Amino acid sequence: MYDRKNLKHLKTIGKHAPKAMEAFAAFDAAAMADGAVPVKYKELIALGVAHTTQCPYCIDIHAGKARAAGATDAEIAEAIMVAAALRAGAAATHGTHCFLNE
């Protein structure tokens, strides 16, 4: 189901919703541009988020962009583990809702 070739269909979405796609592309470019947070860190953040949302396209794209921005294997591994810790933490803290009567 997930094949990077499917990304070509973003053009189809843009064809049918051009204003929204143009706005999305501009927003994405602005959000990921170098600023107070350097691009390398933004790509590591994006990679961590991609792992929590489990989007294989985003994982593939942002892993490559993180590496291109100078991220090391160690930095990528730590970003992945931060994402894993947050997912585990969310499961644990949501578990507190099972004990509302205590």
C-alpha cells in the first residue's frame, strides 16, 4: 500500500484543490525553513513526529532531509527514541483514566 511512487498523486490533489495545496506548500516551506530553530533540528523534530504518527512517507522523506541537513546516525536514533518515549508516556498517562474511581 505504501509506495513512494504514490506521492506523484499529490499533483492530482493539487489539481483538484489548487488553492489549498498552494497554501499547504507555502505553510510547509515556511515551517521547515531555517529560523530560530535550525533546519537540522526541524528535520529531527519532523522525524520524531513522523514516527509517532507512523507515516512511512514522512519517515522516509524526513530521514533523508535530516541526513542532508547534517544529522548523524546518533542524532537520528535519539530523535526516534524520544518519539518512542513520548508514545509510551502517552499510553501510561492515558492509563490513569482507568482508575477514576479510586
